[in-house]
Amino acid sequence: MATDKKLKPIDIRLIDDLFEMGGGYVLDFSNRTFSEFFHEEIGVNIDDPRFDIDGTSKAKRLRCYLRNARNDEVVKALLAIWEYRETIRRRSGGKEKLPEHKIEFCHLIERLGGNAPQEIKVKRAQTEQSKLSDDIANNLFNKLISLSILDPQPRGYAFEVFLKELFDANGMAGRASFRLIGEQIDGSFELIGETYLLEAKWVNKPVDAADLRSFNAKVEDKASWSRGLFVSYSGFSEEGLVAFGKGKSVVCMDGFDLSEMLQNRLSLNEILSKKVRSAAETGRPFVRLRELL
């Protein structure tokens, strides 16, 4: 097989996640249907011993093929499997569990010289909005700074209002504080069609593990695909982040993130997508904005 631009390890991880390749599987294919699919849709005998170098499971054969095929062959295979994935998801009425990964998939296909599916391009356009206008960014930045002179109680409420305005300015359908039985959520917003719960704190010390665990429990008590954003103006203690652990359903932002984002006129949509992707790859709930840019 002729080789072309090799897929990076991070590309393989993305493909693994999207096509549910844990345990050697690929989506809901059986060995027979996987072989038939590759033969009919891609014109390749995926059972050829050339693809069994790392093992005979469907996932290992697919990874081997993708690592060694030409770019155009990789694109053809990925788009065919993607179309199959979307078809079975729509038929089952299932909700997209990896919305941010779809944007990365779009980038991957285009980097390999292919044409990404139109529905993903639309989602990407919604996510990767242009930078905030000077007027909007300056107005929000000045409001953020003005909160620091308020007393603690009114400041906490004003911080929630500020965040809702920030989400709305980025087209993210912010919702103000709401209350469920036995708990309060500081708000919610939408990112690529997915709803995120919000926890907002402006206290004089960094948030610790107890607050992080409490919010994570609220998020995980909702639907299985639920996620949360914890915004702490004073940041998060290193000990608290270590104790909180990895692989949770929460991503974090601090005051420096907000300030840098507004001063640089950055889109909140794009920043949060980067944070979510980073959390998925590293398990770390909090990675500073400056590390992602």
C-alpha cells in the first residue's frame, strides 16, 4: 500500500471515540457485516492479512488500514463509516453524545484533503464564530471589572447575570438561575446543541474539591450525557483539583480565562470547545486558556 500523510495518535483517539472502538469493536458491526461493509462501500477486503498486523479485531484492522492507506482512501473510509454511524443514530432516535468531536472530525477530513459532511460544517460555523466585536467585548470586560467593588452577596448574583449576558452575546442561549427540588443550579447554556449546567462562584479563595464534587454530583444526577461548567472567579486550588480527580463531567474556567478571552475578543464557543476537548483527552477538568491557545 502506498503511504501518505500519517494519522497522528490524537487523530486515532478521535476516531476511536466517534466509532466506539473500545474492546475491539467498531460501532455495532459484526465481523461479517464489517467485512461486507468494507467490500461494498470502500472496495477493500478488510480481512486481508495485511490488516491483521496488530490483531484481528475489527478495531485493530481498521486502525491498521487507516494508518497505511492513502489520504483519499482514508477519507473515503472515514466518511463511509461516519454516514453509517449517523444513519443508525437517527433511526434509533439517539442524541449526539460527542458534539465537540464532530467539529474535530470535520477538521481531520479537511486536513486530509476531503470534503467534510455539510451538517458538521454548519455546526462548526455556529461554534467557531468570529471574534466578539470591540463594543461587546469592551462592555462585557468593563462589567466584569465593575463587579469587584460589590459586596459578596450582590456580587454573586451579579456574576450570574454577567455570565448569562456573556453566553447570550455568543449565541449560546443562556438561562438564568433555576431551582430544582433540593438543589439550585446557577444557570445553563447551549453549546453545539447540547445543554450545559452552570455553577458560578465569586469568593475570596480558590474553589476546593468539596465544591467541585458537589456540582459534579448535580450534573451526573441528570441525563447520562449531561455536562457542567464551573466558573470560579478566584480559580481552583491545586490540591482541590488533584483531590477532585480526572474523568469527571465538569470543565472549569477562572477569572483570568474570562479576562483574557474578552481582552483578546475571543469567541466563548470556541474556547469552551477547546476546554471540553482538552478534558476529554487529558481527563483534567481545568486547563488554563493560555495553555489552549
